[in-house]
Amino acid sequence: MKDKIFGVLQRVGRSFMLPIAILPVAGLLLGIGSSFTNETTIATYGLQKILGSGTLLNSLLIIMNKVGSAVFDNLPLIFAVGVAIGMAKKEKEVAALSALIAYFVMNVAVSAMLLINNEITADGQIAADVLDGTITSVCGIQSLQMGVFGGIIVGLGVAALHNRFHKIVLPNALSFFGGSRFIPIISTIVYMFVGILMYFVWPVVQNGIYALGGLVTGSGYLGTLIFGIIKRALIPFGLHHVFYMPFWQTAVGGTMEVAGQVVQGGQNIFFAQLADSANIAHFSADATRYFSGEFIFMIFGLPGAALAMYRCAKPEKKKAAGGLLLSAALACMFTGITEPLEFSFLFVAPALFVVQVILAGAAYMIAHMLNIAVGLTFSGGFLDLFLFGILQGNAKTSWLRIIPVGIIYFVLYYVIFTFMIRKFNFKTPGREDDDTETKLYTKADVNARKEAGKTAGAVAAISGDPVSELITRGLGGKKNIVDVDCCATRLRITVAEPERVRDELLKQTDSRGIVKKGQGVQVIYGPHVTVIKAKLEEYLETAPKEFADETPDKVQVQENAAAGNADGQNSAEVEDKNAGTAQALTPVKEEKIRKTAIIYSPVDGIAADLSTAPDEGFAGKMMGDGAVVTPTEGTVYAPADGEVEFIFDTKHAIGFQTDSGIPMLLHMGIDTVKLEGKGFEILVTEGQKVKKGDPMMKLDLEFLTANAPSITSPILDTEPEDNQRIRLLANGEIKAGEPLFAVETLE
């Protein structure tokens, strides 16, 4: 149960990353726009002629300010769409549209309930007896103030509906509205009722949020310390986004009236004050308590730790460790991305991470105590410090106080890390032995180790993308991978069988560390993880759907077939002969058949053994085992009772799952994918349940015979188990619906 909850929270956390990704750009526009349209700033630097009212630059900066504000003003809607995209497993664009519709529907339903109960008037005015701040305008709709919680409720709910119903099959009369078209429909209906429910439920939730926010803010500096420690401690689990987001974006992080509007959440309060900076003497440190401290340990503290690790490295390894640590330190200082540094010692010396958590948590409290009020968009690097601290002036932010505290933190990190590394002989970068468990790899190390691994090297030669291939094998193979996603620095994977994950292979792909919890696997790479994810997804589209431990034999078959190596073929022949001799000399063990599933011919035609297929891949059983049928009649029928799992875009093949659990592929013709759908007519839809003999496809045999290399069609069990064997039941003329082959499961 705990593992399942962790997996869900991990997916929720990563779904936040898409809407969060827009904040740096929006903050940049708002920060520059507000800074250089501030009359005090313009007068101080004598820039009236360049930036004064009426100048071209002033107009552009005002536009930038407004654009940046628009993003922060509409974050709930952005979160609704972003979370739905992040949580949806397939057809994410449908989930996004559905979330957009559901968000409007929910708020309109709430607005109607407010109107019915006289809490807003017909002209949209809020009734006098309504508590200030509880009703707000959401995209022009008068609704309850739900903030990003409203968007998250929509995003999570729509994603759940989408994942459950996007393959739904409706009765024939309504079949047009089936599949993905059903999602906006069901979302509209569900969220109309959710809106009605929110009218009654949300005021109670709202009171609870205000009470929780009051508890946090009322606990003063101790509350800030606890917040900082918890946030940093959650970093290894990838759940920190789930924790801090309410403090940044909702009333849990406090409320404040800015420019006549009630604003909720620490980050929202800061940016509202930034937009109204001309009327703000000093930004609120109570609002920025949830992030101002990050500048202290990200710009100063962790680089001190990096210097300590470098100084403690072995002389012969200092150069390699120095390059690694320098790049990680610069990323931390300028962008606030800490994972490359934190994960360089987290897995080899957890005690150092405990020190980091305590010192970082204290930094949040110290910044709060010193009234430092520097905002940020994503993380506490120098870029955000410059925009939201230095440019805004020390009078508004007290940013200068960060420097002396930061210097103290640099020394603290350096001294403590140096002492502990040497005292306990921690295997930090540059101190490791020849042990893959403690070393961070460069690209050269990865390539060298891939060459050293026979199996990994063979697979890499075939795939054309050795890193993605190695990642796939490390995760247990494509068949073991359920879901692929990423956040700012981590590849986040859900696997079917965690025991198949091989850390030693994943560590050869330049990863900084691996976190496993239940079916959730996180592989840390750093800011370039989005490129790794894109390449992995592209590789997985064509990778064989099998577990990693099934791959080596098939790799060898592919190598021999591709190379046409006579020695390889001869050795294979010798091996076969030896195997036959051994079989003849060894008493044959009687095999008991536990169950048999019959697969029936989907077409009228000529049946034959799969080895006769005019394609090396099919004949070599690289895609599964079964038989071939050369059609003589143009209708393809269901080979058994089951469900249509997928239909290729080019219509030439259908993925099918029998009710007895056999995954099948009906591949009509050889190289027919190149016909781009011509000659095929699909009669079923994905997710449709069919009975044996139901028509599934029409073939234009005249066209296919003239244009395809062959119309011989492999009918495959794509994933035969180790204790299963395929027995051909027909050889020669066969009618649709007659037994083609048997799948026998042995005891």
C-alpha cells in the first residue's frame, strides 16, 4: 500500500513540473518589466530619456510586466491542463483539452450555485455578507477562491477519467463518441457535479487551509526551520514538489492583501507585490520565508561542499573529480539545480546529506530572521537573485544580508564536509575505488564500460542508440517498463517488476544516482534529462517488447542474420548438431501439458510453418512464434475471443489479446507498412471486444499482390512464456476459423 501511494505521489510530483517550467520565463518578464518601469529606479539611475513614460522601451517593459502577471494570475488553469498532461498515460492532448473544458465547467457550476444562493448578484457583484477573499474572478467567472488546488483537482480527476475511459467502446449507435472522444463528454458531466459539490465542500476546506496556514505562519521561525528541513529531506524521494507547492501557491503559505486584492501563497504574494512594487516599501519576508533561504546554501553552501570533495580527492583523480564538481557547482550557483551535487554524496555518504538537510533548513530560518525577502521562480540560483533581489534594490529585499551569511555557510560546508569525508573515509567523487557503486561516470567511462560488457555491447551495436538501449536493459527491458516521464533532473519510471531493475547497468549511463521505491524508479541525470527521456521514448517505440533477460539470445540471432557471417552460421549449425546429439543420448523427459489454447486461422488461405516466412525477422522468431497464412480471400476474422489492443497507423497489422491471455500480432503481408494504409480497411477499433470469427479487416488482395513484396501473413504469439511451446496444427489449405496452431503450457 505504501509503495502504491509513493508511486502515485511520484507521478503527481512530476506532473507539477510542466506548469512550473513556465514560471522562470514569466518571472523573468515580470521581474525585468517591473524593475525598469519603477519610477524610483529610473530616477536613481537617470534613465528618464531611455525608460521614462512614453518611450518605446517603457511601453515594451509595461507589456512584459503584464504578460508575466498574466501567467501568475492564471496559474490554476495552467495547473489544471499541466497536471492532466502529466498524469495521462496516452493521448495527452485529449486530456489537456478535457481539463480545460472541465475547469471552466466546474467554475461555472460553482458560479451558478453562488447566484442561486444569492451570494453573488445577477450583475456579478459579491453580496455584502460574504467573507472577503472567499469569492474571486476566475477567467471572468465569479467562483470560489480555490487557487491552484482547484486546478490540481481538475487535472488529477480528468487524468483519472482519461486513463480509465480513453479506450471505451460504446454501442454501435453511439460508437462515434467512443474512445478518446468520450473523455471531454464524461469530464463535462462529472465536473458539473464536482462544481456543485465544491460549493458545499470548499468553504470547509478553505477554513481548514486558513487554519493550517495560520498554524504554520504562527509558529514563526521554528515553522520556517521545519519547512526547510522537510523540503530538503524529500529531495531523494522526488516528493518535494508535492510538499512545497501548497506553501507557494495556496493559503497554506499565508494570505495578504496586495493592491486591493487578497492574494494566497508565498510566491503569489511576492509577485503580486513585485507587480505593485511602486507602492511597496519592503517585500514581505513572511511570504518569502519558503524560498529566500535557498540563495544562501545554493550559491554559497553547496559550492563549499564541492570544494571540500575536490580537496579530499586522491591526487591521481583530482583532475577528473574537479571537472565534474566544478560543472555541478556552477549549475547549482547560477540556476539553483542542486541534484548533481547532492546526489554526488547522497548515495555514498548519507551522513553528509543529513548535514546538508539540517544546514539548508536552517538557511530558510536565518533568511526569515534577517528579513530577507528575495523571490524566485524555480530555484535559488544567482539568476533569480539578480532579478528579484539585486535589481529590486536592497531597501525592498535586504539581499545584501545574503552575502555575509553565505560566506559563513561556505566555510561551514567546507569545514564540516572535509572533516567528515576524511574522518569516515567517505567515497565521494575522486576517492572511490574501482567500485561502480560509488563512482560518478563521465561519458568516456560509460563508453568504456559498455565496450567491456559483452551483452550490452552487442545490443548497443544493433540499436543505434546505446545509451537508451542500456537504460532499457537496466530497467528490465521494454516489457518491464510501464510508464516513462521526467522532472527537472530525474528520469522517472514505473516498472512492472522492480526485481528486474539492474543498478549496475543504469549506473553505466552517466547517472548520478538511483532511487527505488516499490514500482517507482528514479534515475538522476541532471538538467539534460529531457533529452534522455525523448531519446528513450523514441527507442522504446521500436524496441522488442521483452524482458531484458530474454534479449541476449535474440541479439545473437540478429547479429548472425545481419552480418551473414559464415563462421557464425557454421558455429550455429555445429551447436544445433551437438544439441541434437545430446538430445538423442539423453533420455527424453516426459512433458505434461497443463493447458492448451487454440489459435484459429484469421483468413482463408495456405498455412505454413513460421520459418517459411519471407522475412528474416519473422522467420527467426524475433517478434514471437506462431505460423504464417497466405490469404486467398479478403476478410480477416478474429482468431479467438479477445480484445483489439492496438491498430497500426498504417492499418497493416492489429495487436490482439485473447481472453486466454495470449498477446498476438496479425501482420498482414510483408513490408506492407510501406503502403501507408492502402489496400487495408479496418473494421474494428482499439479496445473493442470481439468474438472468434468477427470480421476485423478487409484486404484488397489484388492491390496487395501487385504492390507488396509478399502477402504471406505472420500470425504470432508475441510473448510466449518459457514454459510454453507452439505446435502447428495446419499445413496447407485452411479456412478461416479452422485451428492454425496451439499454444501449450507445460507443467
